[in-house]
Amino acid sequence: MSECLRIAKPGAPLVCFTDWRQLPSTTDTIQVGGWVWRGIAVWDKPTARPALGRFMNSAEYMVWGSKGPMPQRDGIGNLPGTYRVSVRQADKHHVTGKPTDLMRQVVRICAPGGLILDPFAGSGTTGVASLLEGRQFIGIEQEHVYVDIAQRRLESIESTGSAESAVA
């Protein structure tokens, strides 16, 4: 977190996904890394697996913050605090992959034309969403199989400009 803070511009937003088990340590890590913790948004997953006799784990949390004060910026508007988006198998390229439709909404916290860094890029969904929403993107991923998947998906967006070509 501190390395991301070091290269971020003043006021830059940060969004980290976590589940309920890691929620406390994620908020602590953001603050220890020097970021201002601003809140939590919820991803409501209507297609979560049932858990008989228990509450379903049908939500993930987006812990968000900023590098210091976060001034209002043109082109961003109001963002919802809850996102209800189903996972489509054709759009799932990684075990922790997020739906492209969800990430298209989440990247809007960054100003149009802004640069989004994903230090755990996986299969590149954040990058796909960034390009489709008019943002720039830098992704870092250590697993070669996912680097290849992400590269194919990003190249597909750059050549067609279509989300559908990056999903399948």
C-alpha cells in the first residue's frame, strides 16, 4: 500500500476488494500504508452459492480511500454505495475475477482520462473496464498464465473497442 501511495497523485482514490474475513485487516493495511480510509461500498452478488442453515456469503466489500484530501473532480458525479451485479461464467477468467460490468462502474471513481494501477491484475478485468470507460491502465501480475489472458483481453479491447470480445 505504501508503494502505491508513493507513486499516486495527491487526492488519488484507492479501491481494494475484500470479503468479510479480511475486512478488518484490509482497512488497517490501507491506513498503515498512509492512505486515508474513506469508507466501504458493497458488491451484492445475487448468484452466490446457497448455504443451508447459514447466511450466504453473497457480498464482497470495496474498501476505499484516497491519498490525502480528495477534492471533488469534474466528470465523476455520485457513485452508488451498493452494486448488484451477477457473475457470468463467460466473464470469469480468474478464481477471484470480478464481472466486467461491475468493474466498469468501479473505475469511474477515477477521473476520465486518468491512470488506474492494478498491482494484482489477474486476468485483466480492471484493465478492460478502464479502457472501455476512457481511463488509462497499468497492470501488474506475477502468474504468467494470467498475464497471457489479460494481454489477449486488453488487445481485443484495443482492436475492437468492444466488451464482448474481451469477455469470451
